[in-house]
Amino acid sequence: MEASNGRLLPDRYAPWPHVQAWILACAVFPLLWIGGMVTTYEAGMSVEDWPTTYGHWFYPIQKWLAGHWDMFLEHGHRTYAQVVGILAVLTAAAIGMKFQSRGKWGLAAALLAGVAVQATLGGFRVLWDERLLAKVHGCVAAAYFGLCSATVVVTSRRWFNGPFESALNAARTRRWALAATALLYLDVVLGTQLRHNVGGESPAWFTLWLWLKIISATAAAGVAGFLAFGLLRPVADARLSRRGTWLFWGIVVQLVLGAATWLVNYGVPAWFREYLFPWSYAVTAEGFWQVQVTTAHVALGSLLFVLSLSITLWAHRMAVAPNAGRPLQS
């Protein structure tokens, strides 16, 4: 939209980009589950060509459904990712048609670039059979989920029009929320390192990644606790306060899931059996509990990351424009 003097007017809320952003974000989250299952089952190389599957652009559904589980899972991952790619194009188009600001157009371009980069990483991971690309692919997946979730926030009606209650500590809240977001993403990165650990690597690297992950998760819990109960509890904005409480208790659940993930993958630690309780657990490779618990731990980590990112964005919105009621130029 252009004013009479030739300058662009501020963007105004439009419902369709927001609805499309919700559809995209909700579609990306199950893709993280499927990708996690591909890694847990080590099914990433069950189809060795790309972008086709055994030479087929559209693999016959009868062979797909009747094939081995690994192939079924990997091809399903590819097919669902293509659906997500189409949704990303539709979301970017909706944003480009309804908004005029450079910020929103940049967001639309980022949605397209992100899905293209992620598809390329996945493809070359298969063609080169490269573990490093698998690690990068997993890290970018969580970052793209964050981008989609941020799109939901900044295209919402409340982002443009409010209302916002007074929040005198919005700038401070933004800093702490940003710290929690960074720690949670670091936790995702370290988890990806552990899940794609190459058998020939020194055990010292595994120990390093493990302790760094424990430290980052514990630090994230401490930051989230202060954010939820020290900064957001007194704020009059109930929705922001609820998000902080969900974040803290979600991290607590994530720590429990982390311990369960260790149990189903590596058994009961020797120190636990010796000093606490003589209990043993038989690890079943690719068993039900190993797959479900490990995948849930990965998915919840990404969900907590985007929840913290949401708090950061809303705190930023309150800090830069606490008196809403007019469109926000972005």
C-alpha cells in the first residue's frame, strides 16, 4: 500500500497470511517427529538415490506400502517434506501479496530459502552419505521450525493491534528470553551431535557433547525459572505469563525425558546401580520405547525452543511499542 507522497504505509493485519503460517508451522512439527524416527531407525540411507526414489519421481504406492520399514519411513519423510515445501511456497505468496513492508517480504524470502536449503542438505546427505550433513540437516530443521513459528507470531492480529498491558520490564524480559532461546537451541545442536555420533569417533567427544548438553539444559531450566517466576509472573499480560510457566515446566519434563532417553539407549548407569538401587534395564535396539522416548525428546526440545522464541518476540514487541493500537511498521 502506498501513500500519496510515495512512501509505503505501515502493514495492517490480514487474516490469510496468519492462517497459512499456522498451517505451515503445524505441518513442520510432525516432520520433525518423522525425521527423528528416520535417525533413530538409522533409515536415512535406505534409499540411496535423490531426488528420485529408486529412479521413480513418484514411487509406486503399492511398492512403498509393501516395502521394508526403513524404506517406507525414508520415502514417507521425503514425500511429507515435499508437502511442507508446497505449504511454504503458499505461505510466502500470501505474505508477499498481503504485506508491503521489506521486513515481511524478507520473511517470505526466508521461508522459501529455508525450505530450499533444508531439501538440498537432505539430498546431498544421501548422495554423499555424509554424517556431517545429517547433523547440519537436523540443526536447520529446528531453526526452520522456529522461523515458521515466528511467522505465526508476527502475522497475528495482536502483533499489529494489541492491546498490550503495561510491562515495565519488557526489555529485561526480552534479554532473559533471548538467553533461554539461545540455550535451548544450543541444546538441540548438542543433541544432534549425540544422535549422529560416528562409531569411529573418540569416546572423549561423546563425553564432551554429553556434559555440554547436560550443562546447557540445566542452565536453560534456571533461566526459564527466573523468566517465568521472577519476571513474567508479576506482568499483567496473562498470556505471556502462561507461556513462561509452560516453558519452565516443559524443560523439567524435557530433563526427565533426557534421563529416560539415556536409559532406553544405554541402560542404567553403573553409578546408579552401585550407589542407589541395583536395577538393570535391557536395551532393545530400535524397540518401541527406544524409538518413542528418543523421538519425543527430540521433538519436545524443538517445541521448547520455539516457545521461548515466541516469548522473546512478544517481549520485544512490548519493549519497542508498548502502546499498541496502531499498525506496526516492520
